[in-house]
Amino acid sequence: MVSACAGDPCRPTPPPEQPGGAPAHYAQTPGPPSGPLVIMGDTQRTSVIECAVLGREVNEREPQMLVRSLVHAAPSALIVVGDLVFRGASEPDWQHFDRLMKPVRDAGIPVLAAAGNHEWRGRDRPALDALGQRFPSLRERTWYLARQTDLGLVFLDSNADALGPAAWAEQREWLTRTLAALEADASVRGVLVFAHHPPYTRSVVVSGDAAVRETVVAAAASSPKVMAIFSGHAHGYERYVVDGLHLVVSAGGGGPRPSRLRGTPRPPGPQDLVSLPAPRPLHYMIVARAREGLRVRVMGLQRGDAAVAEVDFFTIPWASGPLGPEDPAEKPGGDR
């Protein structure tokens, strides 16, 4: 992993905690499509052990810069693809997340989240209670459907071991029914799926997830309206395309990044289409509607950079082809 700078303490002194204070509440309904979606992953801070023992980087300034930058994009919603905090049962970790996201709440931007493995870290019940208190959509179960007019937004819990066989099977059956209903709904133009664990990754720390490949990718591949699966976990940015299905890793929200990548993904699979060197930038993604599809601007920075800037750009085509002249014009946020 990238080593922390010599001047960086492993855990900078935060503002005073608020013992017993009410958890922050995040609105859950995406705004109108006049604003883009913003996608971000792995905002958890580096633990003391990761820093002091493993020498992993500590990113305190950069996540704050990313959040301030994404607020200026005026998104209709911020989507966080898991690992919001280091330890799900830790109230100080959640208070750190709430402080980081204060500009988002102050701007009235809804936040939707997928559960990552760190949200399950600690005792399960307190960890899931802390998640559900902030995100009502995750209160009853850790998978759900959201809509933004013609886009279906499917949020899954890819923690197969933590869920256990019965809950995993329940989620799989729900996913099958949900995708079938979205396929049959003429008002739905496309579907995006969000699950924390990536099916493929070049990370030297984690591997692609077999359960996600066998369940989520397989279901998406048989549903023509599914345009992309967005994941996190690998603390970087990667992008693959398999038979037209985009598999995007957006895990650059602040967690410690690997300083090198494998030459090919684990397990062996499609080619990573991102040519940026390691460590890949800390980043978020702006996803905006256009006639040809969803335009994705990757906005990022390296440690020490003075500003957030565009580091990559790609388009995810509409499954049904380009929009016709009778469809709404492209929305703000996708211009370069």
C-alpha cells in the first residue's frame, strides 16, 4: 500500500465528538434527472493498525476536497457503494462520516448507500442499527430499489458470508423478480446495479468476488436494460466491459490505496480499460444523461494536489439505442 507521509499522524485529532448525539439523517429519494448522479466508494478512514503497522496511507484532506467538489456538481443524489466507515459498530467512525458529509447534507443532496464489508464490522446488530439509523432504506434489509424517472437503481448487499445462505438466497430471488419487473416496465429506459464487492479487480489486496459473478453479473447479463454494475472495495478505479455490460470499480473515496496493481484481474477475466498508473486517483464519478447514453466523468486527485480535476471520461450506451428527437435533451453535468 502507499505509505503515509512522515508528517501524517495515523489518526489526526478530529473535532470534538458528540457523545449521545443523534445520528445524521440522509434523504433517500433521488432528485429530478436535471441533476447528475454522483458515485463514490470507500470513504472509510485508515485505522491506526493499518497506518502504524501496515504503513498504509492516511487521507484526511483529500476526501474533504472531493466532497466539496461534488457538491458543486449539484447532483440529484450521491450514491456511496459501501465501506462508508472503517468499523460499522463504531460511533466515532460514524461521526467522522457524518462530518465528512456535512456539506452534502447542508446542500440538501440525497444520499443512497450500499452496504460494504466494513458496515458489518463489529457486532452485527449495533453495526446495522447505525447504518439503518442514517439510511432508512437499509433499515429492514440491506437491499432495495430506488427510481429516478426512467432509471432503475438496484442496491444489493454483496456480503454473502455475513448475510448467510438464507438471506443471500432471499436477496437473489428478490433480484430476479426486481429485474424482471423493470424489464417489463416501459417507463424504465435503463438499470444501474450497485454492489460493494467487484466481480473482477487488479488489486493486490483483494480479489474479484465469486458470489457477485455467479449471482449479480449472471442476473444482469440476462436483463438487457442493465447498463452497468458499480462496485467498490478495491480502493481504486477500474473499468471492464463484458458483452456490453459495464463493470465499474469506484472505490477512491479515501480508503488507503494499493501502490501497484496486478497485470491482469483476479480471477482472470476482461481487460481493465483504465490506463492510469497506480496508485489510481482518489475520485468520484459524475453520471449524466445524454442522447447516446450515460456520460461518466471521473473527477479525482492525487495526494497533495491543489484541486480536483477530470481524470477520465467514458459513455455507457442506452440499451435501447440513442434517444430520439422527441426525448428530453441531454442534462447538465455531462459536458466536458
